[in-house]
Amino acid sequence: MRAHLLAAAAFAGAGAIWLAGCATPPRTCPPPPPPVPHVGYEPASWSSLPGWDRDEVKDAWPAFLASCNAVGRRAPWIAACEAAQAMKPASSVDVRAFFERYFEPYRIVKQTGPQTDDVGLITGYFEPVLHGARMPSAEFNTPLYAPPPDLLTVDLGSVYPELKGRRLRARLEGHRVVPYYSRADLDRDPALKGREIVWVDDVLGAFFLEVQGSGRVELPTGETIRLHYADENGYPYRSIGRYLVERGELKRGEATMSAIREWVLSHPDRVKELLDADPSVVFFREEPLGDPELGPEGTLGVPLTPGRSIAVDPSAVPLGAPVFLATTFPASDVALRRLVMSQDTGGAIRGPVRADFFWGTGPQAAGYAGEMRQPGRMWLLWPRGAPLPHARY
């Protein structure tokens, strides 16, 4: 925090110097700092949403009802969610009529000074399925851990109110609080002994499960369990794909999940080097599988619906809100235009026109998610007559 205050003071001082310098021509002045971008909501018509009249929006109805279970008692949502709970739509025509009656569309834009941009990045994610066992063996030798007892959470907001919601992960070393172990040093932590939930047979698959934040593990007994994000070691995520690109191992734009796996198969002696490039580690909690047709529970607290749930930046798009998404299928120009629900968040999902599309579970979902990096546009569907959300972005 002290470093932030010092930086702010230095910035303020620099601003004063810049103003003084500009007051005495012909001294050359540095350019002023760039304007801070923020989110904007521009009123739109339903006819301006590309593909709104052709989407099978009835497929999104269960996901919308799930969102209502989480937010339906909040003031903006009461009327729409009460009406939805009493309704049994027979077709997409009925669902479209419902949304057009109870909601208004707003184009989501990124505003930077006088410039407005409504095109952003749409990526994809999925629920991995791994094979594992309760006990280690030559086949199942990669552990997935529950949070260790020596992992401390430091709530910065309790000391500095302006940092509300910011937390650090740490551990005690004697009487000192020090950063928690990074991925490269994790095996030095004796407190992890006994915290293994399962051992799996795919070290890269285990890494991708950490990146996705949840997944399924099929056990030799025939049981399938779910692992959900429980905590992390506090280090920022670093892309192993970018690591390979920066070292010339893969070309930019080709670092997909399948390409990374092919590289790993060709360089088995460098797997630890590659994975240690990401210092971040995720710890899990075990839960029953539940409905196998649904995905894991998202940040909103409801199960994700394949093809109809997205992760967003909640500072720009309120969790629970319906969104109309216009993008393309992964690595193609085939239109993907759907009503989706903002039900999850992600560490890499930042900014107004930014979403992570949940593809579901299994190999096909993994393939789509691994290839998806598409331009797209988004419309917030907001309860009719309710004040627009206060954006914090």
C-alpha cells in the first residue's frame, strides 16, 4: 500500500511539473496521460441485435430461471423474475416476447475519451474431465490439492478501506509473513502432505483444470466427482502458451491447447520448466457431481449451462444479467449469436466488451474452448424501467 501512495504522490508531482512546463513556451511538454477507459450503455432497439429473431432463445430459459434464483429478490429483478417463475413458455417466440416486454437492450461499449468501441474479445472455457484415483500409483501420480493449513489470507481492506476486496495469500516463516510458495517451490511445503484429494494420470490436464477453475474426475470405481475452486496461492496467472511463443517454441496465434499438448509430448523432459512458468496454483474442494448435463457452479452460485452461460467482468456487466452476444464460432467466421446469462467471472476477464463463453464438458467443448479467441459485441438486457447499473470499470 505504501508503494501505491508513493506512486500516487510522484504522479501528482509529475502532473504539477507538466503543467508548469507547459505554461512557459517554447519548452517541449510530455503528452498528458491517456484517458481512463470506462463502460457505457447505449440504448438499442431489439431489431438492432443481429440474430435476435433467429436464436432459439428457449434454450436459454433454464439458465435465466437459475439467474432469477440468485438475483430475483433484488429490486431491479423482482417483476421480471416473478413473471418468469409463473410462466411456462412453449416456444422461442414466447421467450422472445417475454424479454421484449420486461427488458430493454443496451449496447455495451468501451469509452476512452471521445472514442467509443463496441468490439471486444470473446474467449471460451470448458469443464475438463480427468481420470484419477484416491491413492497414488505409477499411473496416477499427479496430485490435486485441497487448501493447505499454512495458507494465510491477508485482507488488505481491513487495514486500508480503499483496498476493499483485495487480498493477499501468504504463510508464516518464523515470526514473518512471507509470500506463499509458487508452483516451482510448492513441493517444499510439508503442510501439503495429506491434502491430496485425488491423483490424476495427466499432468498437463491437471494444469488446465487449475486454469479452468473446476472439473470432473472419473475414478476407477465408476464414481465421478467434481472439483471446484477453493483457493489459490496468490500469484498472478502467467500463460504457458505465451511462454512458448516468447521462446520461439510456437508461433504467435498458434499457442492453442492442442498445440501446447503436442509440444509437451515432444518435450517430456521440459514439462516442469513449462508449468513452472506459471507461478499460480489453484486449490480445490470436492463436491458430488450433481446433474451431469449442467456445468460446475459459477460465481453467481448457480450451475453453468453449456452454450448459454458466460463469464464477465462484474464491474462492467452485473452478474445474473441476460446478455445478447454476437461473435463467431472458434477459428471461423460462422456466426454465433445467442442469448446468454452472465453467471461467472474469471481472472483474465477484464473490461466492458469481454466475455468467456462456457462450452460445457468433454472433448468437443475442450476443442472449442481451446480455439476460441474471437471478436464480438455484447448487449446488456436490463429490466425495463430500472436504473442502469452503476459501472465500476
